[in-house]
Amino acid sequence: MSATEGLGEWIMYDVVIKNGTVVDGSGAKSRVANVGIVGDRVVEVGECVSEASHVIDASGRLVTPGFVDIHTHLDAQLAWDPIGTVSCWHGVTSAVMGNCGVTFAPCKPEDRSFLAEVMESVEDIPAQAILEGLPWDWRTFGEYLDSYERMPKGLNVGGMVGHCSVRLMAMGDRAIDDHHASAEDIARMCDLVEESMEGGALGFSTSRTYLHQTPDGREVPGTWAHPEELLAIGEVMGRLGKGIFEAAVDNDRKSHGMVGVADRSVIDHEVKWMKELSVRTGRPVTFGFVQNRSDPTAWEYWLELVERANDDGALIYPQTTSRGIGVLFGVANRTPFDNCSPVWRALRSLSWQEKLKKLGDNSFKAQLVSDAAQTPSKLDLSGIYRLDSSRVDYEPDESETLIAHAEVRGVSPAEAFIDMALETEGRGLWNYPFLNFDFDAIQSKLKHPDVVLGIGDAGAHVGQIQDASQSTYFLTRWTRDSKTWDVEEAVKMLTSEGADLFGFKDRGTLREGSYADVNVIDFENLALHAPEFVYDFPNGAGRYVQKASGYDLTLVNGEVFMENGEHKGALAGRVIRS
């Protein structure tokens, strides 16, 4: 039945967005049209000649579906931040949680602290904020989603169930160190995954990278899981006929116990099990697909193997970013010189004003400069670029490196860093793109038909990285400014591609019957603001945020959610279940 059936010729719309250039998310050519909304649904894209309670004039604006972010770690944050900053400032209306194997359900009460600490260790989300911010009124994954149903929220959210929590529930203390799960262990894990999928999980996620560790330095549960364990879990989803398998893959390890070694055999191994899982179960697999400095051309080999696997019947969809994944440095939090001395590291514990006062003291400054000279930074300072209100630009520019600024000033890099911090009242920032640092490679990856846009990591790495603004960057740098993508294809990549991959019904497009998740965008004036460090997490914990200009309105389920970067009061978000 259509959304308008039984309403007759005349419709009283709740909302009409008129005269905008509709980019419907399907890839179809844009057109000037009106969008009529009744309740939470789009009922017409066309003339919409009847009356409406609320008319929005979108003349000269793009009207698009709300964006779908398939890789977030908002699992805890939405409990104390119901509008979902930073995502809400960048047109996102639906988000996928539970990535990279780290989730909070299923969970026994005695394991809550461990899961919170793992999330802090892996994703840099303060454990104390997690423990105090979440209600923890669940045991199963379905109950976790029920809890989210009860929370007020501005975004639509769904989540995958994570390997860490499943393994911990099934194996207890053996989950981390016992790499060889028994048949009974695997059967119990499969039961938990099936229970989670029946409770609404969008799929299953795992971490296989040594970079994801517990607070005591061990790899998180599931890192060393053998393929038969992964295949058994995949077969659960195959039997149910739903769900996606997501992995933070092993990207830089020669063999068990060896790290930091570029070895293409690792890639062979990872693609082999993903192919087998997908072919055997018919379920799609996605993984983080980035350029690594230890082997800058390995992405080409990854893509070659994925192409072959998909030609053989697999459904593997690597996901990558629209810009480099970069660590942010500034006196607000981490600096490039933290390894140089305890004095440098101690800056992090000071208040903003105390930091500025200390840095302005010539003797203290001299000590910092001396420490940095005696124990040089472990980072390549020639790869650190200015990124602040004076330069909101993510593309490497040799003239904007810390080394270049130091040479112009005739001082050491440490002294240049301090001086520029003082000149900006502590707000000056530097960006170190350590992954996906080559823009030609990014373009090649995103142009590939099997690759999807993701890894914005909203909610994660809050004191180090701020990449939740990927959607705005993609629309500005790659679409409007360089015209590498036309706007129809760009919007499709930000909306229906992600929605279709994760099985979101009636989201990601603007057409009759779709949920009314809508952006009204001043495309010509769309712009990123500089990242800022703020202290708005529970207990005053700090994080980086990043806003944008140009999003006139964002509607979620038919209600005006955001207007010009400000929350308008509606919290109409829903839980999306499989």
C-alpha cells in the first residue's frame, strides 16, 4: 500500500519542502520539485499542490535524504548527548554503532567495567563516562536495543553485536588469551549471535588488528580467532538470511606475535576467510580499507584480491574515507612532543589558562624547547600540517608543515609550536594524516564500484581524531570544488549505498513511502569549521568537535531536528533493527 492510498486527491501535508533541487539518493538526475511529508513519511515528490501545516522554502538549495553513517562508535555517547554531536552538524540522520568488535552487549553485570575499559583503550572514549552515562539495564543485545528505544535521541541508530562481548559472555576469562575456542565455545558464541540477530542486531563485528588492545596491553577478545570461529558465526547470519559481517582487519602483521612487518601474505589470509564466509553464507562483508605508511601501495593489492573474490561470488565491500585519517595535535590535549619529557606530558593535566600562563613563562618555555632538543619527537614533523581557523584544509601542503613554519621563523619546531599556540590562545592545531594520506589513492579507492564511504568514527578517538565531518568534506572538496563526483552520485554514496548495505528499509532515498529523513543544504556556502577542543563529556572530560555551515535544516522522521547548526528540540530518532 502506498503512503497516500486512501487519502484521495486532496492531502493535508504536515510539511512541504518546496522549490528545492531534489537529489533523491538513487543516483537519478536532480530536479526542482516539492517534497510532501505526512507524519514520518514522504508521501509525494512532485508538485504537492495541497495545503501544509509547515512550508519550507528551499529555493536555491539542495534537498537530499539524510546521510547514513555506517561506521560510528556512538554506542555510549548518545546516552548523554541525545543529538549525537558531531554527526548532527553534518547532515547525518542514521548511524551504525557496534563497529570493530567492541560493543556493550551481551553483557553480564560483572563485565561492565571491562567492556567500558576496552572501549576506552580501543576507541579513546573515557571509561568513567561510559560507566556513568549508560543505564546498563540489559544483559542481551536485544535488551540493549530496548534500552536505546527508551532513550531520547535525535538520530536513527542501529548496531552490530561485537566479538569482544560475545566471546567474553561465552568464554569468560579465557576470552582474551585462549585463541583456540573449543567446539562448545563456538556453539555458545553462535547461540549468542543468533539471539542478538533475533533481537535486532544489524550484523556482527570483529577486530583482528593488534592495534586494538585491552588496558593491560593484550589484544582484544577475538583478535586471534581462527577462521572456523568466524565462519561458524557467519553461518548463523546466513541461516537467518540477514546481517552484515564487519571487520577491522589484520593489516600489518607477518604472523602471530610479529607486528610492524609489511607482508602481503597477511592480505591473502584476510581476503581468503572473508571470501569463504561471504560465498558460503551469502552475507556481505565490509572492512576498513586504508592506506598504511608501512606499505603505501598495499591498498592496490587488497583491491585486486577483493575484485577476484567478488568475481567468484563473494560480496565484499571495503570502506574508506574521503580524506586522510589524522591525529590532531595542540596544547589543548596531545602535542607532538609528549614523548620528549614528563614536563611536556604534564601540560595535559593543566587547565586552559594554566597552560597559556606556563607557556608564556620564558624559563618554562626554555625547558620545553631544551627537552625537545635532547629527546626528539618520535613523529615525523615534516608530515604534520597546520589545521586551524587560519587553514581548514586537509590536503598536505609543504609550506604548512611544522618544520616549514619553524624554518621561516628561524627557531626549532618545538619553539615554533609553542609560539603559534600562544598566538592562537592555545587553539592552534596540527594534523598528522597517518592513514589514507595520499589523495590520489583516496580518489581511486572511492571510484571503485565495490568500495563504500565510511570509517568516520563518530564518537571515537575523541581526544585524538575528528573525522565525523566526512560527509561535509566529501560534498565540498570532492563534489562542489573539484567536481570529481557529480552531486547525484555523491549524495547516493552518502545515503542509499550505506542504507542498502546495512538493510535499512525505506531510508537513504527521497521517494514515496520513504521515512522523512531530509537535509536542506546551501550547497554553494557549505563549509567546514576548524576542529575545537571542548570539555562537555561526563565529568568534564574533553574531546574534539567540528561544526559546519550550510545545513539549513535537517529533518528526522518528519520533524525538524537541526536548523543552521542548532538543535530545534525534536528528538524523533528511532532504533533500526534487522
